[in-house]
Amino acid sequence: MNFDTVKLEKKGAVALITFNRPEVRNAFNTRMTEDILAALIQAKEDSDIRAIVLTGEGLSFSAGADLSARDNNWTDTEEALVKGYLPSLKEIMDMPKPVISAVNGAAAGIGSAYAMACDLTVMSENAYILQAFSNIGLIPDGGANWFLTNTVGYKLAYQIAIEGERIDSKRCLELGLVNKVVPSDSLIEEALSWAERLSVRSSQSLKLTKQIMRKALDSSYDDIYDLEAKTQNTLIGSEDNIEGVTAFMEKRKPNFS
């Protein structure tokens, strides 16, 4: 399927999804919210795809919402956030396959929410995250309050939100907002290489670990412990479990289904 505002490319077992409105720094209009959701669903349903990389075309990951867009189909901002952005953000978070954001430049506003929604993040040295809402009398949205608070804690999250300043790649790494910082000319190569390494690991292990860790963000220790026990019980003796143990005993790399 071809999209107007997003590119979807298969790189072996990896899907590379690229925001493709470089003329407006990949700012979101209604079509882009629709295209990114469709691209994510297509990657999810493709059994050959085992990992996903999300990035932006040109110099920016995404500058946020396109304030000049003329294709806005929503009646108000609440509807745009709930019916426009939320479905694709949830698709990333609920995706049974690992999703890596490759942040190639500015990740501002709703663009930063998409970067933070991903399971893992690689950022180029010249990239940054920006929550500039307080500069125009608004609040962070797209779930940014939740992402930031759960990642860096309340005090730092609040500081980032109310100061409205760029958080450069070095600081993002220090705060745990990203996993790796790499030179800009090797960003996509590094992200794809990481995704390829993940693609040969046990898909059931990656999927269920993601589900449980996401649930752990708003669950008690006891609830997660019980969920771990139940899940582990179902996985013992599975095809991937047997292959992993056999490969270990035979001193070879496993070939997971």
C-alpha cells in the first residue's frame, strides 16, 4: 500500500516507516495521522516483519502538529487528540513487535510523543526533544505528561514541560529518554541494525515482555509477579523455549519461529 505522507519500506524482517512531509518538517496533518496508523497496522499484520523502525524524512523527526493544515476534519482539539493521534500512538504501544524510534532531528510537541511512545529510541547527535507548549499557554499532549513522568520522574518532567526548552541528545541520554546517541550519518544504519538483531530473537519473548512491562507502569508488584508466573508457566515447553535450550546445549545460535 502506498501512502501520501508516510513511507513504508521492508528491509528484510524490519519495516522502516518514515514520516514524509519534509517540506513542513514532518508536521502532522489529518492525512498523516491516518497514514501512520495504516502503515503500523500493515507492519503488524505482515508475518515477515518482526521489528519496526520509525523515523522522519529530511532534517526533522516531526515538528509537531501542522498549524497551517487545511485538511483538519476534527471539530475541536480534544477530538483531534482522541480520534486523530491516540489510535496510532496506542498502536505503537500495543504493537506485538518492538518499535524503535530513530530521531533524526527535532521531535517537538506531538512529534515527541511518537518518539517516546516507541519501545526503544536511537537519536542522532544533532537531534532534540522539545515541549514548547508553555511558551504558548498550553500543556504537553499526546500523552507526553505520562511518558515524561514515567521516564524521568515528576520533578524533571515538570521542569521540562514548564521551561519549554530544547532537550539535546546528550541530556536525553542522561535522562533515559533515549537508549543510544549516534552520529547523524549513521542513525538509520544503527537503528536498522538494532532492529535486525532483535528480529532473530524469540518473538513471543519480546511480545510478552513488552506487554508485561507496559502493564507494570500502572500495576502493583504483586499483580505483575502473578502475571509473570502465569505467563512463564505457559511458555515453559513452548517451541521457542525448547529451541532456545537446545541451541544453548548445542552451543549454537537459536533459530526461533
